[in-house]
Amino acid sequence: MIRSFLTVSSGTLASRLLGFVRDSLVAALLGAGPVADAFLVAFQLVNVVRRLLTEGALNAALVPAWLRIRETEGAAAAAAFAGRLLGTVSAALIAATALIGLLMPLVLTALAPGFVGTETLQLAVSDARLMLPYLAFAGPVTVLMALMNAQGRFALTAFSPLLFNIALIAVTIVLLMWRQDATFGAFVLAATVGIAGLLQLFILTLRRSGGVVAWLRVSLDGEMREFFAKAVPGMIASSGPQLLMVAGAVIASSSPSAVSWIYFANRLIELPLGLVGVAMGTVLIPELSRAVHRDEADAISQAE
């Protein structure tokens, strides 16, 4: 368990450090003005949804549910459950992505009321729509990562997020060398966000072992409804820190450059939180789930 924790912590450390490099380069490219404020508000919208999925209760609810089904009903039933969940989550997020894209001006007016009546709002809408494909990929990525965690395969799930930061870092360096204006650079970076999400999904799909996921299909049967009944309240309960970030952007949007200042300062806070909280939770959930399902009191005590 300690080895798994160190693996996840190492991946998280590398991801957060690369994220810090990414944001430093973004600051160098976009500065801390209207273009940066527009890009970062759009990026926060995508980032909040991503974290609610990958670091929230969807992952926490899936691991014990999949392990319980595999222990009690067998590998085939667990694979069928995973296929239904993957298909349902993917379809739901594709529909949500299309709806958010259509309503994006209203969404960003609510998230950044200080932008209303300025060119910054239109820039933010354009950036956010270019980033939206990432949301459609976030659902299946979360399900595949949770299934790997349930099997004790932590290395790929810990290090696959590096692809996101590496892609953005590479594109930002090219833009800095190319000396493009900030507005064009923001649009290119926004489009890269969606491409990076596709790259992460492709790697996880390529490395997934056969038999873990059966044929994909959309289903809202009793088992699915029971799963979402447990996952959704947990996602709401764990959304506090993310909603605080959104609230900060809402307030800061009325002051020039304040959105950028708060975002870059928050990156420093995220480093220790990710190393300890996220990494430990990722490892402990499957360990405790196995011990509870098997009623192994000693294993539960050791994990605690």
C-alpha cells in the first residue's frame, strides 16, 4: 500500500510541478490582463468539472461498486456493469457538453458578471467553446482510471495526467518562440485543451486490459440508478473547494486582472493538497473497499 501511495504521489507531484511550469508559461504568453482573465475563467469552468469527476465522488463510488460486483457476481458481471456505466456517463457528458456550448454566453455571464458589456466576455465564450471537447472526454477518462485503480494499477492513472500538461507546455513554448499576439495564443491553447483530453483518453484505452469493460451501452436500470444515487450526493458534498474557486472568479471578474492573480496564487495552494489528499485517497479507497467486502478487520485497521 505504501508503494502504491508513493507511486500516486510521484505522479501527482510530477503533474503539479508540470502544471506550475504550464501556468508560468501561460502567464508569460498571456500576461495578466483581459485576454488572460478570459482564458482563465474558461479554463476554470473545464477544470472544476474535471476535478469533480476525477478527484470527486464518481471515482470514489465506482471503485467499491465494481469490486463488490466482481466479488459477489464474478468478472463478467463486473465487466457488464463497467460497460453500462462507461456508455451512460459518456452519453450524458456529450449531451451536457453540447448544451453548455449552446448556452455558453449565459453560463459565463453567471460565472464572470464583471465581464458583461466588455470584449472580455466574448473572448471567454470563444475560449470556453474551444475547450469544451475536453468535458466530453473527462467522463470516460474518469471511469477508466477508476477501473485501473480498483485493480491496483496506479502507475498509469497517476502519470497519464502528465500528457495534458506536456501538450499545453509544448504548444505554449512554440507560441512564445513564434511571438504570436496574446489573443491568438489563447485560442490555440484553448483548442489544445480539448486535444489533450483526447490524447489522455486514447492512452488509457490503449493500455486497458481486455475483459474489464464489456460492450458499451446506455442504461438507467436499477443498478445504474443505485450507483448514481450514491455518487451524485458525494460529488455535491466534495464540490465545496471547487465552488469556492468559482465564487472567487465571480467576485474578481469586476476588477481588471484579478481573476489572473487569484488563479496563479491558487496554484501554489494546490501542490500540497494534491500530494497528500488526492494521492492518499486514490490508494485507500480500493484498499479499504476490498477489506470491507471481505470483512477483514485486520486489513481495515492496517489501512486506517
